[in-house]
Amino acid sequence: MLAACGGQEHDAEAQPARTTSSAGLPNGTVEAGEQAAHVKSAATGQTCIDCHGAAGNVPIDPTYPKIGGQFRDYLAHSLQAYRDGDREHALMSQQAADLSDQQIADLAAYFAAQPSQLRDLHGAHDR
């Protein structure tokens, strides 16, 4: 299902820059996203890295997702949904509230370019 969200490769730096995404965003850059991931939100006093950990793969709480290596468009759509109130979470809704489209595109580019610790759960509960 996630492949249908964007279909891009996980190695964002090796791919040519896109003019748009399925989220309708401008091009994002890994470098700008890395900087943005370390900026404390005025609303929460937290950075993306504070909660999701280094490269988005070491969350401080086991209920927080690993976002490193996630599909760029999935990350962008999620941040847009938090920002726009279509998806709600006590912390993330506040964290994303003031993000611009460019900041969302940059954050999505950065986290998508990180090493993935995601795994396919197909058959995980089969006996």
C-alpha cells in the first residue's frame, strides 16, 4: 500500500529533483530538511529529532513511528494532514500547524533519504 503513495526510490539524493509530488508540493531538498528537522517548534518546544530520534529511526516512545526511509509522499501527505487538521495527534498537530509547503517538502525529502528500518509486516501474524 505504501508503494502506491509515491513509488519513489528511498535514495532521494540519487534521484533527479521532482517538480511536484502527489502531495502537490514544491521540490524538497535533503539539506534543507535536515536543518528543519533540528528546529524547535514554537508551539511545542520540540524538534522532529527530539521525538523521532536520529535519522527518524530512534523514537523516544515506542508508540512513535520510525519515519527514516519512509516514502517521501507518505511523509508529505501525513504532515499536510496534521497541519490542515485532517489528521489529529496531540503533539503532531501542533508541531505541523505552522509548516509551509516548502518546509513539508524539505522534511519529507530528508526523512525519505535516511536509512530505512521499516519492515514488511505481511504475514507477521500468520501462524
